Amino acid sequence: RLNELIVETIPSGLLTIKRDGQILRNNPGTSAVFGSEDLIGKNLFSFFPELILTPEGDLGDGHYGEKQEISFCRNGENFLLSVQILRQADEAFAEETFLVIVEDLTQVRRLEFAVRHSEKMAAIGQLAAGIAHEIRNPLTGISGSIEMLSQTSQDEDDKKLTKIVLKEIDRLNNLISEFLDFAKPERPPVDLVDLGPLVKESVKESLGPMASQIQVETDFGQRLPEKPIIRGHRDKLKQAFLNIIINALQSMENSEKSKLIVMIDIHENRVRVQIKDNGCGMNEETRRRIFEAFYTTKKKGTGLGLAITDKILQAHDAQLLVKSEPGLGTEFLISFPKI
């Protein structure tokens, strides 16, 4: 009975399978991963096609008995699992059986990523402060000198060149400001923010003169039973929404019929904001790297817009899901804790 209690209460999933993958037994721990407490008769390899036993009883790649990390998707949610298959001697079954141990590594990997990200941000913060000081001071001197020369010069070509230099100096100053903003620690959100008017305002400002050229479908939560209020910093949240919406509009520049969808709803005590476009979309590598600092696919982009957005959303305890396929557009689904 003690052995049974251990198997029933252990958080890891334990399964007994036949060689062909048919599940003969499973403990309650498997329900957290597979979403069902009764898996008997189902085939394990239908969940994990990459796990195949050879006629000799080894795994397909020859690493029998070793733990393997496998990505698994259920109901749109991605899990990272550790799966281990071991031979099992059980007299209750006439044929050979195997024990499968399944552990959920998703939260562990997220925590590891968060620690690495915090260490990286601390290093970037120190670097940013040094760069801002060492670059801005010479830029100020260069800018002042160029402006004085432009006032004394009468040659039109010289004036054009000085304008170009001053424009590039301003661009460098803006880049330094964005970098400092990215490296600066975010303050904990304390204000009550109604996302309905805020997202509506962000959409209106982003569209500007393009409003008549794009089909826009919106729902700012007017029909919800309660207002979509969260705890946050209004200006920071607006900056995040503007970055995402502007990126969506830029991705639709070559679309024949541009369509932007912005929706707000409440699901499972969280306020969700959906921003979807039918633009050029992203491949897997781009989708994976869009929140990296200085990574950009734009000719004149700094690669800091979405990195800052991700930082703002993390400070608001938001969950962010990005779906995108080349040629089919991109969807951002942002979920905030509801007050």
C-alpha cells in the first residue's frame, strides 16, 4: 500500500507501456501533462512520435534509458518534458513492458531563463551608463561645432552636408536614449489602468493618416460585464502597445487588403489583449528572436522597440504568446492579471 501511495502522489508521470506504445497503466501525475487521468489503451507514441522503440527494445537513436527533452503542445500551451523509458519486469503481464517516467521541465526552464535574463540586464545596464557618458559628450561638442559652421557657411553644398551630419547626430542620441530606456530597471506597477481606453488611444495614434487604408476590427471591451482594469504604468503600457501595433502596420505595407484586429476580453481572471495582422509574418528563427536587443529585420530599425516592449510586459507580470507564419500574418496575445 505504501508503494501504491508513492506512485499515486508523486508529481511525475509514470506509465507502463507495451513495446508498441500501448499504455497499460498510468498514475494521476500524468493528468497534469496529458490532460486526462485515464490513458489506458491509448498509444504513448501518438503523443511523442519521436519516441520509437526498436525491435531490440532500445530507443530509436540508441540512447536507451537516458532522459530526453521533448516539446509537447496541448490546447495551445507548450510544455518541455523530460521522458525516460526503462525496461520493466512485471509478472502481471505475459509480454515485455516498459516504465515511462515523464517530468514537466517547463517551469524550471522558465526560471533558468529569468535568472540568465536578469544577469544579462544587469550587465547591459552598466554598459549603457558608460556608453551614454562616453558617446554623448563628444556628440554634444560635434553638434555645437557643426551648427556654428552652418551659420557661417554660404555654400549650399556645405549646408546640405551639415544638415546630414546633424540628422545623424540626432539619430545617435535617440539610439542612446532607447538603449538607456531598455537597460533601466522597471518600477513595480502601482496604478489602476483601464486597458479599454488605453488600447483604443494607442490604435488611433498608430493609424494616423493610414486609418482609411486599413480595415480595422476592434473590440475594446465595451460589452464586458466589468471594466478590463489592471495594475500598471499607463505611459509604459501605451509605449508597449504602440510598438506592437506600429510593427503590425509596417508588416502590412505590401499587403493587398490590410487588416488589423485588436480585441480585449477577460478569461480566467486575466485581461487579454489580442493584436493581429495579415502582414508578411515571420519565420521560426525571427519569431524566436524578435525580443532580443538589437535584432531587427528592418533596414533602419534599431532592434530595441520589441525588446523594450517585452521588458515592460514582464514588469507587469504579463504573459505573451506570439503566433506567426510567413505570408499569413502575426498575432500577439497579451494576458495581464485582472484586479
